[in-house]
Amino acid sequence: MIQKILDFLKALAENNNREWFAAHRNDYLEAKDTFEHLVEKLIPIVLEIDPAVGHLEVKDCTYRIYRDIRFSPDKRPYKTHMGAYINRRGKKSPYAGYYIHLDPTHGSLWGGGLYCPDADTLRAVRMDIYDNIDEFLVLNNSLEKSGFVLSREDSLKKIPAGFPRDFPHGEFLKMKHYDMYRPITDDVLCDENRLIEETRRAFAAMMPMNRFLNYTIDETLPNIRSINNYL
């Protein structure tokens, strides 16, 4: 049950240290196994929605719970959420995909799109948005009607060089990420069957925007290093 995952993560957030984790390792393994079973059910759903994603295994989509604290002032050793990113060639590829994030402390969500694209991809996406702004606006309006918003995290203050300063939809060119998100409410989380069905609807709502973004990667940047690294 999803509640097992949430209960463990909430307890971990209150006891984020190696001693507590070692004493509750079996609880972690049970929560991890439950989450991986959920992801196993979601992968074929994504394939129905977006066949271009192709064959994936759970390990291609999930993340380690251990934080990389080598260069971080925050020395808490463990993540207090579990997430899975289902996209073409796996979670480390440059393609836009579909994300589910369970976090009882800061809020669970569905997400997707491109986060931290490399400079070449970012430039190409901005150019495609500029050249196809009417299509992009339709896609964004559809997202908003489904409850999603595009992240404005780290957005530039000015329209980037190479684009007209008076472009009427310049806010979409200022973005550094083209990721979208929508909160998962508690009533959905408490019912696994409902969570799966609502996830299907959420991912389906994101698919047209992901298709737009991935078209840019496939057609505009066929030879960039970030793609070749995953071939």
C-alpha cells in the first residue's frame, strides 16, 4: 500500500541519520519494494500513452535514496521522497518524460518535461517555441486546463539574446527548464487504484507537450553530444 511508503518517508524526514536508517532498514526495503511495484504498473501505462518511450525496466526509472552530500552544506544523508522518471532511454537521458514524486513532507506531485536541459537543447527548444508559438500556446493552455503549470524556476529576467525583445510571449523564452507539475492530493494518495488511474490521466495530459519537446530533440538536434552519450 502507498501508505507504507508515506509513513516510512515521514519517519525518515524526522530521523534523517544513519543510525536510525540502519535500525529501520527493513522498513526502507519494504517501502522501496512497494514503490517499485507501483512503478512497474506505471511503465506500461506510459507506453500506451507514449509508445516512443520504448521498453524500460523499473531500475531505469527510479533513484537511489542516498543523497550526494560531497559538495552540499546540507549533510542529511537520505532523500525524504521517492520518485520515478519514465522517459525514452531512461532517467538520465535528455528526453522529456513522465515523473511521479511521493513526498509526505513537502507534497507529492506529478511532473514531466525537461529539467536542466543542456545549452544546445535549451536554445533549440526556445527557437521552436518562437517559431511555433501558436501551437505552443495551445499546448500550454491544455496543460493549465488539466491543472498543470510550467515551472518558472531560474527564469531569466530578460528575453535571451537572438530573439526580439518585444516578442509578446517572451516569458516562455526566458525559461531555463520546460518542466510541468501538478500536486497529488491526499485523497488520491490513500487509494492505490485511484492513484494509478489519476496518474494515467495526468501523464496523458502531459503527452502533447512532451511530444513537442522531444520533436525538437529528435529533429533539431540529431547530433548533439547529450544524445550520443545515451545511444
